[in-house]
Amino acid sequence: MYFPRWFTGADALSAQEGLIIRLGRSLYGDRWQGDMAVALAALLVIADRHTDELETVIRELRAAREDTLGRWIEECCVVARVNWQAGDDLWSAWKGWAECHHERPGTRIRFGRDMIERGFAGTKQLGTRGHQGIALREL
């Protein structure tokens, strides 16, 4: 295991583990998973060698973490120009997925705006509001 040069002596392992736990909690709250230790250990290496790049890496990790809507779209939806799904169906699926993954789903209005920002136009079909270009995967 690599130890940055500023961790020396017998307490190096416990100090590094403590830093990984603190970084994990600051990035992911109480929900952070053990597999994040690998990414955080990489941050320690970067911090030791390239302290000026550390903030950029942390921002990128936070952005990846915060793109839970993107993860939901990848896991639960089919993106194709011809697809269309009712907004209520998308919202219900997103809300259930987010709560199951201990994420905050936000509001229905914010969800609709986020979908439009991602390129899924808000449209109506037979009087029902929905989004063009996306559909829920069949189970």
C-alpha cells in the first residue's frame, strides 16, 4: 500500500484510514460505500504529488456523485428519438429509484426541468404530458 511521504511511522495506516473515512464522509455523507476507498486512496496519491490538481479531482468526483439522474437514466430508461413516456410514469419511477438508493428525488417540477435540460422535450400526447426521446425499460 502506498503511503504519502507526509504519513510516516507506525501510525501511518490508521492516519491514512482516518483520512479516507473523513474524505468519504465529506464527499458522500453517511451513505458512502467501501469501494469509494479506492478512489479516495487515489486522491491521497494525487494530493501528495499534485496538490494543485486535488480540487479539480474532488469537483469531478462530486459532479459524478451528484449525477444520480444520469445513473437512473442509464439503468432504468431507453433513450431513443422515437420514444415517449408519460411524465407521471417517469416521475414515479425516478422517485422510487432515488429513495431506494438513499438519494433525494427533489420536486416533480425540478425533475421535469432536469429532463428538459438533458434534451428530453416536454410534449403532450392525447392530453398527457410527457417527455420525448426517453422511455422506461421493460422489467
